[in-house]
Amino acid sequence: MTSANKSIRAARYGMTIDVDRCNGCGACMMACAVENNVPPAHEGATDRKGLTWIRVFKVDNGEEYPDRRTAFVPVMCQHCGNETPCVHVCPQQAVDVDPATGVVGEMPQRCLGCRYCMAACPYHARYFNWWDPAWPAGMEKTLNPGVTPRMRGVVEKCNLCHGRWHAAKEAAAAAGKPDTEPVDYTPACAEVCPTAAIHFGDLNDATSVVAMEAGKAESFRLLERLNTQPKIYYRSKRDWVREIAAAPQPGARKEKARG
Amino acid sequence: MKTNRREILMFAGGSAVGVLFTPAPWRLITDTALWSENWPGIPAPARGEIRARFTNCSLCPAGCAVRARCVGDQPVQLSGVTGHPLSHGALCPFGIVGHHLPHLPARVKEGPLKEAAAALADGIAKCGPAESVAVLDLRPSRTASWTYRRAMAALKNGRYVTPSGDTSVAVDLSKARTVLSFGVPVLDGWGTPGNVNAARTGFHLIQVDPVESRTASMADRWLRVRPGSEDALAQALAGRITHAAAADTTGLTVPEIAALAKELEQNGPVLVLGSSRLASGSGIVIARRETPVPEEWKKAAPAENLASLPDRSVRVLMIDESASAEYLSWNAIEKKLVGDNPVVVVFACSREGYARHANYVLPVGVYPEVADDIPPAIDSVAAMFRISAPLVSPPAGMVKPEEFVAAAAALGIGDTLRERADTIHKTGRGKLFTYADAKSQALKDVSADNFWKALNAGGCWIDELDSKPSPARLTTVAPEVRPAEESELPLAVVLTHELTPGSPLLSKLYRESNLRLAPGRVALNPSCGLDDGAPAVLETLLGKCRVGVTLDAAIPPGVVQASASPALLDLCAAGVRAKVVRV
Amino acid sequence: MALGAGWLAFPRVLYRSRPQPVNFSHKIHADKAGAKCEDCHSFRDDGSFAGMPTLDKCSSCHAAPMGTTATEKSFIDDYVTPNREPQWAAYARQPENVSFSHAAHVKRARMACKTCHGNTGASDSLRPYQIDRISGYSRDIWKIPGRPHGMKMADCVSCHRQKGLEHSCLDCHK
């Protein structure tokens, strides 16, 4: 794919999510579903068969009152940068890592629904369309033209609001900006978070909020020991949250993660 | 020529090989692949010019500013307005999917307009000397509310009723150093979420809650009390009972209560929410100046609390359930109605609420179809005027409650929102904040016409602050405590509230994850013996209703957390006891 | 026989054809009205492409007949007067899962309209819209002699590859 490509300044789009600010309201989940034309739950859907490209989990430190502490952790595709598991296993090459942006892009059009990628993803961030999407009569008028709706039988996941990236690229082209520069846009979840817990930006840009936050001591990533090099950084001042993110072997701690 | 089997086979074989040299089979393969991608029945989003339109969300008293990304004129995405002085660009999960409400599958689409009008006229005529015709306005202080008050004043025995609570009281969060909340969801929907978030680092939050609510988990300190014992703690802090007695009732320890009392003393001013036993620090709770109204409107019926009406005195009741508001238990309303054939007309978009009890259900437009104004939120110190400007047209046949009630009382009304806007403009006070450019300008620099235009294209009027605001008190609606608290029912009910009606997309939060509890569902400790997801029946002394069960180890045994739905609220209020059994 | 069926009969059967609602002549508008492509097929302020002009563009000149052709008269009677939008069929309409940006190709790459759309601007009439019965896609998107028909991804990719602009699938898919 990268045969003699023009040199571009590659971006590595990532996020920093402040777990201490997240209040579990779910605004990000709703904004994501609206932006990406994710249909409402089918009758048979449960939390294991749902389509939640971003999902907020409630975790706690395993203690009882008054030592009990709780946190909310939004999890979406972590856009692994190293040996991206889903890209490796896909028999259809229906997912690839974009060298220009670092985004792990899923193409539901190519997917044949084997769900190997869902097994490979250590973050359980991929979702399968068990049913054809169905919107109540009239609600299809509210669909977003920037994203194509998927049919049943394909896997889908967060792609950092690529529809918005396309629109931003088009606006940049119309404004005469050179195409070697990464575009400036904001995914739906970051835009809408009422507590400003989610920030998005270019990790390669040392002046961006995400790059600066990612380098701080309180920042960590999920399952760091797997060395998938995800681009979603989390931050919390609470040690027990970092320990849950590292997910030590079962039985090592009393923590329970539910969501 | 006689064909035999061999020739047929040779012909077939030759054709098969030959056809491979034509584009046909290859085309069929690729076209079938393309066909399989473009599955019929998958809607294709409409294309068109992308525009931004603005309005205010009328789903709750916060009235957050909304920026709608539209394809042509159809909203496809809602978000907040950055820079708004009160909502600061925040929009809650319910507001984000507000544009789906016009398409709710179970929406009330038609109603018996003529029969309802006739029944109303009949009932009004038959009204006895001690009886009354009443409008129950579940979202008071709107411009439409003034029309109801004027209409009831025009009737001989008209009364205008609201749920208890004073909407002219405001809370200045910026002045509070500590917030003591008795179960009030301060960080989960109270006031204006954007404003609370912006002020968050300025106050220390102590949440008193029987279960770990979202607010409790984010608070600086959570005090877990037994359900219904919040008042005991308040009494102890007010010095009316001893700390030991309170510790006994609440389940807290005496040192915890003593430490709390000390903290409140040292870290004032304190804002107290959810209990009227304790006064907040000075300057925090004030009487807000009223948004100006035309002088002629002031000859209107006063606002009366539902509780203060005599029992069995209302012959005709009109309930405005059109603006989303908290549902009052039907029992509180029913006992005010006369015994023989009262007429109850409800304006609603959903059959889940008072429609279950009313004689006539008249369909109304929903957000964002109808123009309505949103009174200032509790945490807005300044008076405000903001209109939820319609973004789409309502379907045919919808009733406008304001016009219907005015007609029933033979009161002539004009464009009441415009009249109010003009009255505000005449005062020359305050500022106009417009959303398209996020700019603020003094009202006196704007013409009356432009003011009206701006309000309808996304804007709000914010009054000047009173230099010496008069103090006020927050009255708490006392939950209707059922008699016979020592019942055999094993569970104490704790209520949570979601905004209803909501988009079907909220299934992401309710069903496709366990983040929030859907209305009509209950959460129980796994020790209850029921299965997760099982259908069950919740029973209180007032009756039963079906509920769905979610198991949650965070709920203490002996407590049932119920997500309020009208059916549930008819059966219980906070503090009541219940049992939940398998169906 | 199979060869004959495959090469001759199959294409006839595979495609369904319908004429455009109005037999619009690009040539007349280019010559007489001095119109260039972008006068009617313009960009919006946010960089998106407006595509087929809407009726108000035509009505701005054709509120009354400007010429003497029967085509124009029936256009005014059928569409302008009753204010009805003509249902144009876009030959080059991309499938739902493709995100094509005119701004990137016209403004950045400075491609001429004819490179992809052929000499439509000089044509006197509109060719019929042919649709593949199975895939539902338009047959003749290029109208460039020598350019293969149909809408394969490979056609776009070959040009992108030449210019060194192949980064990732989601560059063009949405």
C-alpha cells in the first residue's frame, strides 16, 4: 500500500482520557452512536451482543464502604500501534493501519464476518452486527451522511470518527491548505464530553494537549504489558485505577470490574 | 440432424469453456459481490448541504444551548454551544439524541379533540360552588404557564396548580465552599450540568446517599445512610437530636457525624440541597428576579400547590404533560378529584404517563418541534429568557395546550412568546447572547425585531444581576411517606430518575451496556435470589407493577434501586417499602 | 454460441436503461450562455461539492423561455412552473461506502473536469442512464473513450498509485 508514496507529515492521532473527570454519564456513547449511524438495540440485544463503539465501564477498588471507591472508564478501539492484533488476523484485509494518521481503520464492506478480529482484540473493542440495522420509521432521516450504515454480518468499531476526518480534509483542500499537513478535527466523543474528560489530538505534535498529557506520570495505557502500543492514554491520580488498567492475573487483587 | 447425448455434452462443454472467455461469468461474480454489499433495506443517509442551526434544549430545566448539524433543514447531530455563559458547551446524553424524539414509535399521534373540548365545556358548566376547574402545570414559570394562569382567572372557579417547589429561588454555586447534598444528583443532572462542571473545583461535595449513585462516586465524600434516614442526619446537624440517635437511625458512626458537623462549621459557606431543616450559608440561596411579563398578564390566578387544594374538589382537570418534567404520583392527584365523573384531559406525547389515568389524551408536539420557553434553571442566578426554537415541523393534528386551554376559558391570546420578548426588550436591561457567533451584546443595542429574530435563531437573554438579592429558602418536596412503615415488605426503595421519553438509541446506555438503569427497571443485590434480566413484579402497599431486574453487587441487601417510570412512581416514592418477586 | 451470448446478449440483458428527465444540452449552455462547469456544478463554502444544480439554478434564467426548443418548453411546463425538482440520475454517483472529495481532486490536484467526466461539457444531449441490474451501479461513469466502463475501485487506485497517494483504505471509504 505504501509504494513510493509522497512524503507526508505523518500524524499519530490519539486521545487522553481523564478517568478522574469521567462521571459515567454516557454522553460520549450517545454522540458516537449518532455520528456513526449505529442503530438502536435489536430486541435480542444484551450487553454482550450490543453495538457500543465506545463503552463506559464502571470499575471499583474491591473494598466495602467506607473505603469503596469507584471510577468510570470509557473504552473504545485503542488503535494499537505495534503489531496491531486485529490487522494480523484478518483473512480479508478488511482492517488496516493508516501510516498517515495511525488510525486503525475497519472496512465493514470488506469484512466477511468471521470475527477472528474480535477474538484477537485484547480490549474487546470490536462489535459484530448480529442483526440488520433497523431504525424506527422516520428516524432514518436523522442519519449522518458522512458515515455509511452497515448490514448484518460484519464487524465494526471506532475509527476515530473518520467521517469527520474526511470532512475536515475536504474543507482543508477547499481552503487551499497543502495535503502534507494532518487535519485538525475532533471526534464526537471528545467534542461532547460534558466534563471535558476526553481530549483528542496528534501525538506526534509535541505542542498538542494529548502529547503533553501522555508524557505525564499519571498517564497510563490499558494492558501495557501486551506491548500493543495503543494510542489512547488514560490518566488518573488514583493508583488502584492504574492497577486495574494493567489487569494483573486474576486473584492478585480484590478488584472487580463490571460494566 | 439427430442429436445424441454425446453431441449435447460436447456442446455444453464447449459453451462452458467458451463462456469463460466472455465477460459474463466474471461480471456476474463481481456484480453479485457488489449486490451483497448493498443490502436492500439498509437506509442510505440523505445527502445535502450541511448547515448549522441553533436552539435551546427543552428536555429539562437546564435548557442547555444546542447546536444542530443539519443536512438541509433536518438535524442529524446535536452538540452544545461552546462559550455559552451557563451551559459552557455541555449537552447531556439525553439532549444529544433529542432530535430522535419526533420519531418515537409509541408516540401519541391522534386524540379525540372534539370530544375532549365538549367534555371540558360540559364539566366547566356543571362545576358546583365548592368545585373547581384546574390546570396542573408540571413545568411552571413558562410563558405558557402565564397563559394558563390568565385562563384560570378568566373562569369563575379556575385554579392554577403546580407541583410544590418555588421556581423563583436560585442557587449561587460560585459562593458555596461546601455542598451538602441529601440524595440530590448534583453531578448527574441537577441544575445546568455545564455550569456545575465549571464550578466543580470551587466546592467540596459531601453526598449523603443510601446507594453509591453516580454523584456519590464522584463526590469528595460519600456518606452511606440507610434509606429514608436522611432526615435524621439533617436533624442531628441542626442540633435537634443527638449524634448518637442519628447514628442509630442512619447507620453512620458517631465520629463520622461529629466530623461532618465540624467540617460544615469550618468550611462554609455551605449549600444544603435536599433538606429544608438546614439553612444554607448566606448569599447562596436567593430570590431570583422574575423575567419580565407584560403588565396585563399579571391579572392572573396565583400558583397553588397541589397539596394545598381541598380533597375531592376538582371537577375538571387539565394536565400539561407536554414539557418533560417530573411525574407526580397519580395518588396525589386523584384524591383532589371529585368522586363523580371528573373530567381529566392530559396533553402528552406518551401513553406511559397520565394517559393511563385520563379520560382524554390529546397529542402534542415534542422537542424539537414546538416553540416553548425554558424558565431559568435553579443554578442560574440571573433571570433568563430562552426559547426552544423548533428545528422540525410537528406532524399534522397536534394540539397546542396553551391554545386549547385558552379556548376552553374563552381567553383570547396572541403570540405570547413574542409579547413577552417585547416586554423584556422594553426594559433595556441585560444582555443578548447569540449562539452562531458566541457573542454577547447589551440588549439596548439591539432592536426589538432583531431581538426576536435572535431568540428564534439560537440565543438567550440574560438579565443583569440584582446588586442586593434577597435571601430565600430552598423548600424540599417532602416525599409522600406511606403509612405503616413497619410493613413486612423487605426492601427499601431508592429512586433514580432518567429523562423520559428518550430516543431508542438510549439502549446503548440501558441495554447494550449496564451504565444506566432504564426506566421501569430495578437493581438488586445478587443475594435477592432473582436472575439478572428476569422479569419480575414489584409490589408496594399501593399495588404492583412489572419491572425488569438487574443484579448489582453495589446495591446493599435490603434495598431496591428503582429507575422511575410513571407506573413505578404511582406505586412508590422515596422512603416506601417494597418487595420484588419473580413473575 | 457461448461467446456470442457472452459478448453480445449478456450486456444487453445486464443493464437497464432510462433516459434523463430532460434532454439537457451542455453545448448550448456553454456556447450561448457562456457557462463554465463551475457555474452550475459548484463548491459550497465548507468545501463540499453541490453536485447536480437544483431547480432554483435553472429557474433563475429559465423562468420564461429563453430559446425556441420544444425541450425547453416542456422543461418549463413540467418542472419550473410546478416547482418540481427534476430527478437527475448522476452517472458518476459513488456507492454509499465511498467518500469522494471533489475539493481534493479539483482544488488540490487541479484536475480538469474532463479528466474524469469526459467531454460532457461539449455534448448536445444527455446519454441514457444505464444501471447494472445486479449491483445497481451506473454503467458509464467516465464517458471517456478508451476508459473501461463501470465503477471499479481499481480505476481510482491506478491513478492514485501513479501519483503516490495510496495510504489507507479509509482514505476513500467511509
